[in-house]
Amino acid sequence: MSKLSITVPTKTQILASLPGVLAYVFFAFLHPHPASDNTFYISIGIAVCVVNLWIAEPVPIWLSSLIPFVALQAHGVIDIKTALSAYFNTTILLFLGGFLLAYSVEKWHLHKRIAFKLLALTGDNPRGIVWGMMLTTCLISMWISNTATAIMMLPVAISITKMIKDQESATNKAFFTCLMLGIAYGANIGGVATIVGTPPNIVYKGYVNDLLHMELSFLKWMIIGVPLSLVMLWLSYLLMTRVIFKVRKTSLPEVAHMLDNQAEQLGKMKTSEKRTLIIFSIAAALWVFGEPINNLLKSYNIAFKLDEYKVAIIFGLLLFFIPKDNSSREKLLVPGDLKHISWSILLLFGGGICLAKGLEATGVIKAMGELIKNSYNGNIDLYILIVIATALFLTEMMSNVALAQIYIPVVFAISSSVGLSNPHILGITVTIATSFDFMFPIGTPPNAVVFSSGKIKMKDMAFAGFLINIVGILLLWAVAKFVIPYLF
């Protein structure tokens, strides 16, 4: 997703995208709508077309994400200033700065040092090793790409499996499966803990700013995200190791020895790692404590606000000016590193915001809310459960970022229609649900990375993922019911 490349679409992709294109042609040119509702139906056609393209991907997502910018202006739905603001705003800058900081951690292998240090503490109990793998993956993916975290942890897990002599025993097979799935699930779950942990979280923050005209601080998200991710991780671990695959308590001293050796082989921390760690730690601290700092500045009448995007950009750019060590002129980041940034995600985010602005301006989002209101049966608890479950199972079939782009504005309309005065009750839980993707390799990159190892079977991932999905739905419902109303 980092390069803005174009590939030749398959026949299946072309055929799968035809309904969206036909819907655009119908609503924009053939539908007998009155002149007063012209832009209303046109915006629907554009939205259906773009969403279809995002799902079928006959062209790269970054390219189809530019369609709202062109089409909404061409049909007079929004003006160029509104369109440009969707693709260049504070949330995009937060995305970009976060990507720069995370890539620096990957570039200098700081995440590997953290991973091996944590894994060396797990001991020689198979259950403990699985938990250590899941927790380590989860903690790292709170701050850097879920995909990069899974790619980094997979060779460690494969090395562990190769050291065990009796590969075919039922006990060891259960251990291998839990170890591999633990990486995928740990990466997905860890991403929900912080705003920068996974793209859907930043998508939500952007919509809160642009559609609700409210602010969502880094700290407030973490107050919900960190405990939720740790509880979900623990429940997933228990379900896998005690119920689904039943990993037995044995002793694997050779694995503990290997992990200790890996930690020792890293040697002393290099200057480049230390400097990256200092910069990243300061940025993270300012993100977390930005709200208290701003309140303190305000109490002293200091006219300055420490915004999260400012922190991300300042410290992200700082990496291009600080040498990797005292004896080298090379900086921690160089211009060539920009090719590793997920530019396509930035364009996808901009396209989603632009599309949402068009649908809001023409009244489509409000109309969707009214339509949903008519189907509401008065049982708010059941309704919340259904909305969360719908988001969670939809994310098994499509990109979680694309789903967040499409579904969050609808959720805001749902909240308004059913009388939920707090949009975060559904908004935050649905956003997190888009990352709780555990059943299939196609659902999320960490799942695909782990499945590519050949160490797990599709039926094992699907069965375990389905049960963990149910746990996730119930946990998110509990958060919506008993936590969010008291924090926002």
C-alpha cells in the first residue's frame, strides 16, 4: 500500500466493479429526479461507484480515492475549497507524522530489540510463550504498522516451531497454531489501543473533527483503547489456549534458551536506536499528555495549543535533521525513506472525507438516518449490538480502512435517528469493530502474513476467529453500554 502503483485488473475485478459504475451512470444521467434533488441523487451515484471500486479494486484504492475530488466538483456538489480541505487537513498531517515516526522505529530495528527483550521474559511454558508472543505483538502494534509488526514477529515464531522435535504431536500442533494466530490477533487487537495504532482510528478522529465539529484527544482514546485491547487480548488468549486448541502445560527449555540468545545477540543499543527512541518517546508523551498540558497553558493565559498533528509533523520532520550517530552525516531519515510511507492510505482517507462532505451537503446522510429511524424497534441495546456485529463481520470481507470510511458517517446518522445524544457510543465501538478481524486471511494484512507461513489451516483460523469475533462483539457492546457514556 506504500507505493502509488497501478496494476492490470483481472476480469473478475472488472465485472465486480460494473454495478457501481452503472449505478453512477443511472443516478447521474438517467434517473428521473427533479431538478431540486439533482445533486442528492448524483452524490448517491458517486458514493456507490467509489465504494464498489474500493471493494472490487479494479484500480488501486489510492486512484479510486481521487474520484470524489473530481466527480463531486464536476457535478457541482461541493466547491474546490471544500474538496481540497478533505485531502489536506490536520488529520492527514497526524497520519503523515505518525508514519514517519513509526518507520524510523522499523528502520533502526528498535522494535526488534523491544520484542526480544519482552519475549525473553516468557519462560519455557508453552502457554506463557503464546501469551508473551501475543502481548509483545500487541504492545508494538499500538505504535507502528500492524503489518510490519506481524512480518517482524513471524520469523521468531517459525524459529520456535523448528526447534521442537516432535512436530506431529497433537500437543505441539495446538501450540504452533496458537503461536501463529496469536501474532495476527495480537497485531489486530493492539492497533485499537491508540489513535495512531491503526488507520481506522485516525479516520474516526477525522470524521469527529469534520462532521461533528468536536475534538477527540489522544489520551481519551487511550483511556478506552488500552484497557479494551488488553482485556480482548487476554480473553482471546484464554479462548485459544484453554478452549479451542487446549495447549497443555509442558516445558520447552530449548525455546527459552533461543529467546535469551536472540536478546543477547542484539548487543548494546546503537546511537541511532537511542535517538529514535528519545524522539518517539517525547512525541508519544506529548500525544498522551497533550490535553493536560493545554489546560495548564490555558490557565496561565499562554496563547499556544499543543495539537497532536503539530507534534506528529514536528517530530516526524526532526528525524530528517538528526544524524544517526556522531561519526556520520546520514540522518535518521533520508528523502529516500519517503517511498515507504503509505501514501495510498492518506489518499484513501482524503477520498472518504471528501465523499462524506458531499453526502452531508446534499442531505443523503440525514436521509439515511431517517430511513434507519423507521426500522428502529425501540430496543436500543439490541440495536447497538446489531450495528457493532454488522461492522465486525463486514470487515471480514473488505478493507477495515475502507469500511471505516463508509460506515462511520452512517453510524453518526444512526445515533441521531435513534436518539443517542452521544455519537461516540456507536462511533468508537464501530471503529474498533472494523479492526477486530480474526476469521480470514483476506480480512487484514496480519492475518494474511501469518496464513502465508503455511503453519495454520484455514478452518482453524475461521473457527477460532468466529468465536473470538463473538467475544469482541459482546465486549464492545459492554463498552458502549457501561464505559463510553461515562467518559464522554
